[in-house]
Amino acid sequence: MAYRVVEIQPTPNPNAAKFILDGRISEQPVSFFNAAAAKDHPIASQLFSLNGVTSLLLLGDFLTVNKSPSVKWADLTKKVEQVLGKV
């Protein structure tokens, strides 16, 4: 199922953003702290292929993406939306 990002909310951590989606991505909280942990999850593994993604949290209708400080949100946001729109 593809997802559309309805809203992007900042978090207290400048290297994390909450992507509110138009559907449920996970019924239970699921965290991935590295690409190896996400290798069997189709969405998370694709998101980790994006430069700068360091960890993910999926729960209900949102996804929290953590990034490395050297990557700009302006560069990463569109790529996250593209991945979510194709899954």
C-alpha cells in the first residue's frame, strides 16, 4: 500500500521529523536502529537506502525518521515521500 504524507511535524530533536500519513503503517510500535535490522521490512529497508537515515519508528498513521546531522531536511523530505508513495 502506498502512503501519502499528510503533514510533517518537527520534534524536539532537530534531526528527527514525524511524517503523518494517510493510512496506518503499523499497528504496533516498530523501531529500526540500523539498516541491518530493517532488512526484512519492505518500507524500512527502502528508507534506510536513503542517504542520511539513521533510525525509524513506525506506529499507527505516522513514521518518525531520524537523520544524520550532516543531511538537510530539504534534501531528505522529498525522498522519504517518494519512497512512501511507491510502496
